[in-house]
Amino acid sequence: MSMKSADAALRATAPARAAAPVRTLARPSLLASLAPALLGLVVPGAFLVLWWGVVAAGVFPPSVLPSPFTVAAAAFDWAFGDPQNGGYSGTLAQAIWASGQRVLLGYAIAMVLGVAIGVPTGASRLMGHLVDPFIHLLRPIPVTAWVPLSLVFFGFGFKGAVFLVALGSFFPIVVNTIEGVRGANRSLVKVGRMLGARGWRLLWYFILPASLPSVFVGLRLGMGISWELIIVAEMMSVKSGIGYTLLDAYSFGRFDVVIAAMIVLGVMGFLSDRVIVAVQSVALRWHREVSIHAEQ
Amino acid sequence: MPSNETRDSDAILRCERLDRTFVSRDAGENRVLQDINFEMRKGEFVVLIGPSGCGKSTLLNIIAGFDRQTAGLALIDGRPIAGPGPDKAMVFQDYALLPWLNARENIEIGLKMQRMPAAQRTETALRFLELVGLAEAAERPVYKLSGGMQQRVSIARALALEPKVLLMDEPFGALDAFQRAIMHKELVRIWRATQATIIFVTHSLEEAVFLGERVVAMTPRAVGLTGELRIDMPRPRDPLSPEFAAVKRRLFEMITSHLTEEVAVFAE
Ligand SMILES: Nc1ncnc2c1ncn2[C@@H]1O[C@H](COP(=O)(O)OP(=O)(O)OP(=O)(O)O)[C@@H](O)[C@H]1O
Ligand SMILES: [Mg+2]
């Protein structure tokens, strides 16, 4: 219905109010649609100013707390400097690749194992009784407590780091997969059985799709933990990557590089989360829409 | 009072001395169904009516195979009911459509589980969507359909299985009064077109009188079904006509007389 006929309808039903201005739904302006993004920049901006102010006032020695500009310069040199200069110049890509590789492999292992173990554990009562207690016993052990064992079994380097990442992200993935499969909407499972689906077909066509939203929760949590653990692993036992750079810079008192490394980690974590969210929004379009409808 | 239906051989569904007792730790034994005798002909439209908590859903769940009786017999086509399956299709109050599929796929998935070939599946699904008046919504995601439309998809899904009985447990409870009135007419039309055998559960007298060929009443903790009423009123039935009101009153009296009897028994 156009605005005009809506107005007409209003007038027809409420002649007394016809003179009053009719509130119309204005199309959101460009400024209005950018407003949330701009608002999101206010607090970080204020934070930067505060940071700069603290440094300028000389509260801490500049060697301990460098200014935002020093950090930006260090980050730029780390990313684009000439490697011939030595130090950290131009080694960022290498560090990202070293860490990213370990995260990807460890995460992939966790995803495959988490889903492969989580689905049967959630679907079968017997498997649940067998596997559940074990998972819940292992889960409270902080992954960092595994470091000594990891060093014994996998040594210093790539394998140990991948092991820690895989172990840490395995738990949220497996636990959420179990919950998702177990909690798959009761009435949909009933429907599946009514339609004649048994066993694998019931699982594949009814239970698994219904459990996906929960599985994705696990995947996102797992990715966050991956980035945490790669830093732990690289600080303890590996001689490359962002975590290693961070620790190395600390030992040389290069706090500008330390802070630059922290920022890079934040960005990497954010980007990998966005990737999962993007996959999720395609795979679970129905889920988003259903939740939106349910809210109305 | 057991059903006084004669035991004709074309009974498609039969319950004999059916009992269902729930045992729970806190509440002890709860005998919900007691000595239920009930029979249905092929093509019949039976409405099961009774107050909340009298065991209507329990009985329907046993017939659907979702639940099991604690004693007695439940037979479909002379064979005991063993678990859910496409010969006893249920239309759920909350539609229970698969939200990741569109309307057509929601019907096809059932046919796929029957291992029907793909081309025939699509053709069948479209035919049943047409039957329920949703041909143009075939490719729409089900979560974008209104409640009434979703319930039509759910009915089409059940009918496409060509079940021996179609079970409907308060299927229109979530719809508004206008949609419900439309669905009542539609259901009668669909029933006549398909000659499906339908058990329809409700606690609305109006719904019962509008839809049923036979209305069977249940009351809580009564032994068996408490009474039944044949409704031969011609269709389409007019809910505002005096005949309709008269039948409704008779049904109401039939149910409440048993309710007061029950109260009297409890008072002793
Ligand atoms: N799984 C169960 N375990 C224990 N008691 C149950 C169970 N299911 C139903 N009951 C009990 O059986 C009785 C009948 O329930 P039922 O759902 O069949 O009633 P109903 O006639 O369908 O009611 P309504 O009109 O509200 O849907 C209730 O007292 C209920 O508490
Ligand atoms: Mg019920």
C-alpha cells in the first residue's frame, strides 16, 4: 500500500484526526545507516586519545608504554619493512603464516574429531553413557596443564602446537555437537519417525540439520580458543609465529612490537570468527529467519 | 460405556480394552486410559472430544505408535501397532515442519523416506499442495508462511503418505478464529476429495459438531469412552443454524452429565 492510500484510509476511519500530521516512515538516510558503525568507533577513538595522553604526560617511561604512533610505526615496519634491516622488519606475513597454519590444522582436527565423536555420542544412549563421563572429566583440565605431556610426546615445534590447539578447541566443539544432537527438536524427530525414517536416514535428514545451530556455537567457541592456545604453544615451545614474536619482543624490551602483536592477534581472531559466521549465515539461513520470526 | 459400534469387518482401526497407566516416582500411578474400546470404519471422520487432561493425546499417541499401551490391543488393519510409521500420519498442533526445507520439499522428504523415485515425488508433492490450495507457495520456505498455510503443508505432507488413518491432535489450536473457520471448511473438502480416515482431537464443541460424522466423548478417569453421538446433519453445516445449536447442546449435555456423575462418585 502506498503512503497516499494509507493516509486516505486513516482519514476515512478517523476524520477528526485528518488535520493532524500523519507520521510517515522516512527512508533511513545514508548518515542514519552509517550511524551504528560510527558510534562503534567512538569508544576505541577515546581509548586511543587516552592512551596517547597518558604517554604524553609521561606517566610511564616510553620504553614500557610506547605511544600509539610508535606502535603504528612498529606494526608498519613489521609488515612492510625490508627484511634486510634485520630485527622484526618485514616478518609479519611469515609470522601469520606460521601461526595460521598451526591454527588451521589443529582446528580442522578438532572439528573433524569433535563432530565425529559428538554426533554418535548425542544420538545413541549407549555411546552417551560411554563417552560423556570421560569428556566431562577431561574438560576441566586447563589445556595449559597439558603442555608438559605435549612436550614429551610431540617435542618442541609444529606438532606440539597443533596438538594443543586441537585439544583446546575440541572440547567446545564436541560438547556443543552432543548437546545439539541430543536436543534436536523433539517434534522433528517424531516427524522423522512418522515419515518412516530410521537409523542413518533419521540422523542425516532430521537430527543433523536440526542440530547445526548448536554445532556452529561450538565451532565459534573453538576458533576463539584456537588463537588463545597457539600463543601459549608458541611462547612455550615453538620458535616462530606471532606468539613467539610477542615473547621475543618482550625479552628485548620492544613493547611497541608486543602491542602490535597483540593487535594482530585480535584482528586474526576477529577475521576467522567472521569467516565462520559467514558460512553459518549461508548454511543456517532458515535458523536466523526462524529466530527472527519467533521474536515477533 | 463401551462403543456400541457393531464389529464390521471393514474396521480399519480397533482398540480393545486399552489401558495406559503412567508410573512416576512423585505422583505414583496415573491410570489415564482405562478399558477403551473403539472402532473405526475406513473413510470415517471421527472427532474425539473431552476436557483437558482426559487422555486424548495419550490415546492418539498410542494409535500413532509414539507411545505404547500398558494393556489391551490396538490394531490397524488387524495388525498390532508397533511404532510410528507412514500408515498412521499425524498432523501436529505446532505443524512440526522442517524449517530448512521449502513447502514442496517438506512433502517430498516423507515420500523420499518411502523410497519413491525423485520425479514421482515432485509430481506427488505438487498434487497434494494443490489439494490443500497451496500450489503457488510450493517453493517458499515454510517459515515464511502464515500459521494456516503451514498447517496446510503439514496436512499435505500427512496425506501424501496415503496413510490408513490421519491423526490430528488439536491441529488448529494455534490459529486465529478466522483461519480456523477457513481450515474447517477446507478439511471437510479435503476429506471428501481423498476419502481419508480421520481422527480429529479437540476440546471445542463447535469444531466437533462442524467436522464430525461421529463424535466420541472422553472424560477424565472414566472407564472407557463415555459416549458417542452420530451427526447426520447435511454439509456444509452452518454453525449459526438452530439445528447446529441443538446438536451442540446435546453433545454438551452428554459430556457434562458424565462429568457430574464422576464428581458424584468422587464425593462418596
Ligand atoms: N509422559 C507422561 N508421563 C506421565 N503422565 C503423563 C504423560 N503424558 C500424559 N500424562 C498424563 O496423562 C493425562 C492425560 O494427558 P493427555 O495429554 O493425554 O490429555 P489431553 O486430553 O490430550 O489434554 P489436552 O486437551 O490438554 O491436550 C494427564 O493427566 C497427564 O498428566
Ligand atoms: Mg492433548
